[in-house]
Amino acid sequence: MDELTVALLQLRSPGADPDLALSEGEKACREAARLGADLTLFPEMWQIGYASWDDREDARRAYAALATETDGPFVSHFSELARELEMAIVITYLQRGRGEPRNAATVIDRQGRKVLTYAKVHTCDFDIEALLEPGSDFPVADLELKDGTVRVGLMICYDREFPESARVLMLGGAEIILTPNACPLDDDRIGQFRARAFENMVGVAMANYATPDPLSPGRDACNGRSVAFSGICYGIHGHIEHKLVEAGEEEGVVLATFDLAALRGYRRHQTWADAYRKTSTYKALVADTPAPIFKRPDSRR
């Protein structure tokens, strides 16, 4: 397969209403399929609109009530839809598990098979996400599409602010990193995301909630700006712009097309990613010894 077209679903939050999320999400997927997308990406925790609560006990009860299984009716509805539309879907939801709920995403292929489920590793432990169980790894999977296969991985929102997230996915062979998001995107955060693509020679795609709706009272409203970068930063004539698309603030389905053949050729001869790393010098990166200024009592290291 030479190209992959990803539809970034920049939608307004449905709030803590899984039925509305299901119906509005299906409409958006059908529009993405009409536009010719190979894969559709939702914002973070679409099933409950990334709803939050000020009181921790209220939040704990609400999360317990709203959480859904990966094999439950919400995710399975999108599996059936993916099979009908012959289009891959990355659906996001509050996942019920054996412990606390998790902020999760499942990649569904065009035949309706769930090929990868990821739970957010870098939960926002300084906020209400301290009530959620963090994920424990960064899996990757080969995703079969119409004319070939692409290796994909997932980061969710705060994950992308840690270079280790994208690095581990690259080391696992990810060619495209898909990123559901739910926060205001300013130039610095988009710059971080751009750097993840550049330094790992991977394509990256991020879907954020549209403005103007805040996710909940007292939280900053999302502002759209869903964005994708190809990861191909240099050509035979020097530097090239690798931003594929950046949305405005309004609702919409935004397409980003990745040239997979070009990306694979670029990775074979360029100098970043894993080509010249000096791994024997990186022991401090995995040592659990933060400097005193970075110690936080609520950090679940």
C-alpha cells in the first residue's frame, strides 16, 4: 500500500452520554468513509466526551457507572461499522477492567477485528485522572488495509509530551502513531508533536475536540487544531515542510494522507530514529531517581 488517508474527527464533546457519542460517532465515521478515508481517529475518551467531575467521589462513582468493556456493545458497534464501511476505526472510551477504569483506545481494522487496545500510560495524576488505572506498555500492531499493511501504535494526549512514548513505539516498528487528544493545543504542544515525528521518522496524526464547548465546568476548553505530520523532513533539495494538515477550531472531518512508500524509503537512508543511537549511555532514562525539584507526592511512577 502506497498511501494511508486518516480522517481526524474534530468533533464537539458529547459529554457523559454514551448513546449520543455512539450516534454522533457513527455519523462522523460515515462521513469519513464518504470522503475516502482508510482509517478514522476519534478524540480522547469519546464514549464519555472526556467528562470530568470536581468532586473525587462523584467522579469515582460516575466513572464506575460509565466504564465499558472492550468487548461490550459500544466498542462492538464500531467493529460492526468498520466492517460495513470497510474502513479502520480508532475508537476511544473509558475501559472497564479488573481494577479502576482506564482511558483506552482500540484499533479496529476494516474487517471489524480489534487488532490493538491501548490504555493511556501517562495519566494526568495531578488531576482527576488519578482515579484511573494507567496502562503499562506501548503495543504496536500491523493493520491490514485495502492494498497492504501499515504498522501502527497509539499515544493518548499527555503521552505525547514525553519523548519516550513515541520513541518506544518507533522501536516497536510503528510507522504511524495515532493520537487521540483532549486539551487546548497551543504552538508549543503542536511543536512537541512535530518533534516526535521528526526525531523518530514516523508519521503522526492527532484528533482533538472542537471549540467552543468546554469538556466540563472549570476546565479549559479544547480548541481544535487537529494536526498531522508526515515525518519526512528532508528531500533531495533539502528541508521540506512535513505538516500534512492543521485544522482550525471548528467541527469537521479533516483528512491527512501519508505517503507510506516515501516514508519507508526515507527511513531506510536518513539519520534519525534508531540509526545512530548510543543506547549504552541512556541508563538514567529508566532509573527511578528524580531530582528533588521534580518529586511529586501524587506521581505514580
